[in-house]
Amino acid sequence: MIQKSGNRFSEKIMRNELAGLRTSLEAVMREAGDLARATARGPFKRWTKGDDDSPVSEGDIAVNNLLRTRLTDLVPDAGWLSEETETLPDRALPLAWVVDPIDGTRAYISGRADWTISVALVENGRPLLAALFAPVTDEMFLAVQGKGAALNGATIAANRGATLERARLAGPKRYLDKLAGFAPSMLAQPKVFSLALRLARVAHGELDAAFASPGSHDWDLAAADLLVHEAGGLFTDFADQPLRYNAPHTAHDALIAAGSARHGALIDLLRDRRGEFA
């Protein structure tokens, strides 16, 4: 359990306890994964929300409620920002959990494997601790700021290299089609329904780069952001700016993740073409 001292969070306590907290967080993620799998066996209710008719299911709500209880127990003084409860007033705290109970709900509802549970502990806008769990494939990604990233206990690293020659890229089809005009030998990869998992595939080298179109939110990104950075990659908007989380506005512009050298090459390629990817 991590608590603040007086009116300030103790950075020393945070850094000393994060490794232990990572172990506790992994256990919580596995419990949440068990609940999501059990709910998916159904039948379960599903509905849509928002202007874009985003799908929601009983699984999203059940996992959200479990995580809120368990994560509050782990860090009682942290705020809470979740896709399913984003308007809670404690979002203003400098330390907060940023959560997507099921990232890739369409995949979850349709019985696909590429959905995840995404959790990050964010301090002053940047993630300190991240966990991303794909229950169907039993992939547990964990990262601590400054301590590296791992997949099922093994250290992971983003791919090196700076060219798009036979580079494996994933993202919106219209992005990949445009990029193919600049680099015909690139290898467009199938869609990954969980955006967080798509980005994590860069962190462990299955993809060379991944893209997100405008409109993704903190809860889609914060955990994967730390995974990519701790694996030696970069994750920014197309203007090469890092992301800030738990701010008043949670939506982001078009984004790119890649190993550091390839990220730089892609930013240079896109510098005068950003309008084409809006």
C-alpha cells in the first residue's frame, strides 16, 4: 500500500515501493482477467454509448468495478480515471490510476483474442507503473519507470533499425495505404483491436511501428506508453511531442510508436504530411 505524506506524495516512498506494487498489480490483473473471461462465457448484456456508438458490455463494468476496489486498496490516495467512470471528481489528484477495464470491447464481444485490460499509475501526467494483460493469450506486460519492461517475466525491447524496408507496421488502414506510397516494401499487418496491445507489440518487437488515429484517450494509451518507453522505443504525436495524462482533456491527436531510430525516421517522413493523416 502506498500513501501520501502530508499534502505531498513522497517520491522516495514511491520509487522504493513501485517494484513491490508491480507484483501486487500483476495479481490484481490476473483476477480481473479471470472475471472478464468468466463474464465472456455469457450470456451477457451489451449496449452502446457516446456519439460514436462505442460498445460496452457487462464485462467492462464488472472489471471496472473490481479494479476500482482492488487498486484503491493498493494506493488509497490515488485518483481514478477510467473509460467507464471518467467523470469522478478525484481525477484532479497528481497521482492517479488510469484504467481501461477492457480495451478492445468489440473483440471481447465477438469472441476474439485481441482484447486487453490496461492499467497505469500516473504521476504529474506521466506513467510510473504499467500493466497490460491479454487474458485469452495469457500475455502479461509489466513496466516500472526506469526499470525496463517485461512480457511474462522476460525483458523486452523494441526493434532497432531506422528504415521502412520490410518494416512491419500496424494501424488505421488509411495510414498504412498512404505510407505504402512512400515505402512500397513495408509490411502492413492485420488490425489489432486493442489499441494498447497494438502499441505493446512494438515494445516486444512483434511490430516495428504502430499508429493511432486522432481520438484515442488516456485509458487506451497510458500503460502502453510506459511499456514502449521502457523497452527503448518512443511514443509521441506526429509533432514528436510526448503525451500527458490525467489532464482536463483526455483525447489525443494522431500518434506513433516505434523503436527510437525508426521513430525519428517516421517523424521526418511525416513532418510535411501531417495534414494527410488528420
